[in-house]
Amino acid sequence: MKRMHIPGLPLVEIRLPSLQAAAVPPPTTAGAGRPADWQLLLVLLWICLAGCDGCRRDQTLSKKELEEQARRQTEALEVKELVSVPPDADAQVVYAKGGHWMETQQIYKSNRDDLQVLAVGSITRGPEQVILPGTNFRVDYARRTSLPKGQSKAVELRFFVPFSGSKEDPFSMVSKRLTFRTELLNWPLLTPIQTSPSLKPANELKAHEFLLIAMGPQALGYEYLTSRDAIFWRGDELLMTERTRSYFVIKCLPEGGKYRFPNSMLSMTATAVIVWDDVAPDDLSVDQQNALLDWVHWGGQLLISGPSSWSRLQSSFLSPHLPAAKASSVDLSTADFEELSAYWMVPDLSVHPAESPLEVTGAPMGGLRFELSQRGHWLPHTGRLVAESQVGRGRIVLTSFPLRDPRVYQWPYFSNFLSTGLLRRHPRMLKRHPESNQLAQYWARPFTDSEHDARLHSNLRILSRDLPQIALATPPTDATGGIGDAELGGRMRGQRDGDETEVMRADISVRQAIQEAIKASNANTPPDFTDEERGVPDREPLPSSPDSFVPVSATALNLPDAAAPGGEGMQWGGRAAAWNDYSGLSMEALAALRKAAGVELPSRKTIIKLLVGYLICLVPLNWMVFRMLGRLEWAWIAAPLMAVAGVFVVMQVARLDIGFARRTTEIAVLE
């Protein structure tokens, strides 16, 4: 007999057979000795159910203890807010644009231990994580790194922002706002280090909105861009129509002699314009320099404020692409801006019409006198104050005057010069809204009412994303650089959202639009705008201004490879470098893969013909044959044989290869 005491349980006496008895059991009747076995099983079951007081942990912590635990975790790991790259100097925000990759950065500091971590990020809309359109996949973005004790470290993550997939309901009680979620996991255990993930709501740009990045030690001086109508268009004062915003302005300052700038063009496709002012090229890493050059070659526009930047650009990575080879310092006066003022000063019919040329008052304006390089040329109608060069598809624009000088950007017609001159965008005009009769800003004809078309706000294009489907099927048929009559005469198909309902289209025939613009350009006469389109019925155009028919913008300068203002950019499909699963190159690759797989799906007509033919053979023809033979019962035997024969006929007609090999066929595109 043995006594066993287990903490938390009453004293239990267990009788166990002795070793000697176990070795030579005495003769007993059946069932003897079983009570001891049952007692042992009951004790073990009791232990499993009740547990052990010696091993139990008190899980009830007071509020004060929980706060102390959270404080220790906070002190052990410092986490700053997630920001986009490049970050804005005024606000630590995250901006995102559907269909584009975005680069983010978050700073961590471990105060107690050296940590090996895995940074994990995801994107949510409201309470749910986003799904890649057309799939059932939810994607996490991860990066493994180390956090040395006592040192701050910036962890960068790239996110792909899918399209929303559905239009947001303003009356819905559930918010669908885009939110970035990040957390740190211990490596290799993958246990959470933070008590809760970091959540950061994002400012989501619309399809036609892009980034304009002002870089330099004095980037805050470009705050004026946010209020210019070239950036944030004039709208109906009664708010009958939504105001168009072309660019979201980011002011990027150096931090510790370095710029937080994307390391790859992959995360720069949402950027349309970069203003470069007194930036030291060595402040950018080699990857950042290569990303900037790639971005320019694919259509980015780099505006360089010459007087503060010229000396730093000599023998830099940008010097082979600059439009000027030499420059000398000069003082600019009002006389130097006469040609620029005369051409870009058009009447603003929304206010009392008055001519106001650009005047240099007060202290002299420091400027430069350029000598063009082999690839450079003067921007027309600027009095040789602005030089430009074509770099791939993009442009580098170099001004001989400072873009931050108030005497320049406070000129009433600076927005006109910025939009149509420096950026070479399509001209704009004021037009009365048909319901409110208020003046609002629109693109000039032939692209009126296309204010939300992304192709008119950014020149960036990627062949694999923006090539129209018709481009590979129909070769150019004229000298204007067209991509086919079928496409130019009708719709242009672009990237669809998840609901696959929105198809981008031109407002009118693009071919007709280009022909009208060419005709107007060759005749050197303005299109016949009505008084209502000009905005003021009793106002006659100024005879000295060749572009007075456009109230808020002069005629756009022809791009080097375009036959008409804006015509070349509108001949592309897609949404200006946004991710596009339905581009011409994507569909061509899909067709090539299907051909390589040896699978040709039958058409609807073929299926209907086969089905009708099978039913005819199975019922009337089968019945007639065996009725003539006098063996009608044999028709039931012939039916399954006819079904087997029908299978072989379908295989032959549809040309389906059912013996698929287990292999993967891929097509890689080098652009």
C-alpha cells in the first residue's frame, strides 16, 4: 500500500500489487485486481482535468501591471510613423495610387537587445485586407533585417496598391479607406514583437492625379505650387462640378545630407514631374540616380531651376543629358522677359481683363546665359531663357531664372507658362457650366471634358502597360504616328477596375481631333470657339495675342514626336503607366502562350453546331435507320456508341490537346 499526495487534491490511497505478487499472481477469480487499475486511471484523469497548482500561472494582471508591461515594451522598441518615399516636409503622410507600386519607410530603434526581425506589411480597405483583382490572393510584403541595439534603422517596404474594385458608397457605414498595416516579427520564431500592428491611413490619389516632387534644401519655397490653377484647377464656385487636381505636391528636403528618394523606377510610375533646385547629385545614391534616369527615359519631366543648380550639375550623372553645355552668370531685367511675357500673357476672362507683363522690380534677378549642347534646343517663345532636351521619352528643362523667385511665380500668367510651356501640356480654357452658368476650367478642344483622363496629366508610358490592344493588330497607316484606323476612330480600352465596368475612352474620335488641331496649326488661326466657351460674350480677343482664344493657356507646343498638341499621348491606352492586365502586349503574350500550349478553345458557333448535330444523329437519324431495318430496339444499343463517336468528333473539331504535359511556359519582356 502506498500513499500519494498531489497538491490541490485530497489524500488518495492507492493499493498496488507487490512485485512478488505481480511475478507469481495467486489464483483468483475473473475480474479480481481490476479495482486498483480503475483507481489509477481515475487519479490520472483527475490530474489532467484539474491541473497542478504548482505549475499554474496567475493570468489575471491588474490594470497597473498591464500598463507597466506596455511601457516596458515601448521603451524596448521605438517605432515611428510609416511614411511614403519621398516624404513630404510638411506632414508625415502616406500617399498611394491604385495600379502603382509605392515605396514606404519606417524607422525602428531597439533599446535593449540586438534583434533579428522580419518586417511585414499589408494593405487593407476598411476591416478587410485587399485582394489582388482577378485572383483570390491576399499579399503580404516582407523584408528581413537586423536592429542593432541603440541605433535607429529605416526599414523600407514596397507595396503594390490594387485598384479599389468598386466605387465607394458615400452612404455606407463601413469605411473603405486605404490603410497600411505593418508589424515586426521575431526571426526565426516569427512571434510578434509589438503588442499591436501599426496602422497608417493613406491619402489615395485618383486615377488622373500624379505626384509633383520639389527637391532641394529650399523645397518649402515651392509651397506656391499647391494653389496654382495649373496644379489645382479652377472649378465651379457653386461646386456643381468637382475641381480637378493634376498633381499632389511633395516637398522633399535632405536629411543628414541624403534624400529619401525611391531606389527603383518601379515605385516612381506615379510621379509625373520633379522640380530640381540646388540638389547635390552626390546626395543621391547610385540606385537613386539610376532610378531617376530610368524615370526620365520613360517619360518623366525634370524641371531644373538653373541659377541655383548649374554649378552642382557639372560632371554629374545628369550632365550628358543637359540641354546646355556652358553658362555664364548675368543679371536679368524686365527687358529679358519681354518675349516670354508677350507670348504667354493671354487674357484671363474670369477677371477684369488687363495686360500685366512680368516685371523685375527691386534687386536684380540673378540668372544665367546658356550655350546649348548638341542635344539641347530653346523652348520657343521664351527669349532664350529656357532650354530643353529630349531624353528618351522624357524631357529635361533648364531655366535661366530661379523658379522660387516671387517676381516670377506671382506673375498672373505663370500658371499658363508652367502648364503649357514648361510642362508642354494641352491648352486649357474656361467654360460656363450648363447648369450653374459659372466659369470652370477644362481642357481646350478637342479634349474638352477629358479632365479626368490620366494620359493628359502625365507623359510617363510603359509599353507593357500602355500599348493599346489594336496597336499590335493594325500597323500605322499615316504619317502622323497613328496606331491604326480602328483604334483612332473609336474607343481606347484601358485598365479595368475589379468590377471590370469602366473602359477608358476618348471623348471624340482621336483621329478627327488630331486632324482638326493640325488644320488649325497650319492655318495659324485659332479654332472657332463660341462666345460661351470663351467665357465672356462681349470680350473680343486681343489682336496681339495669337492664342487669345484660350482664356487660361496658350497653344501647346508640339512635342517632337507628335503631330498635334496632346495627340501623341492620347494615342496610348491604359492609365499612364498604371498596372494594366489588358494592354496590347499582355493580350499578345496571352495569345502566344495559348498557341504554345496547343489549346484552341472552340467558338460558341462551333459548340452549337456540334450539339445540334449530335442531337440530330441521336434521335431522328438513329430512329429512321433502325426503323428501316426493322430493328427499332437496336437504337438503344447504338445510342452509347454514338456518344463515344461524338467525343472523338468533338476532339477533332475543337482541336483540344487533352494530353497536357506538366510544364511552365513563360514569356519575358525586356523593355
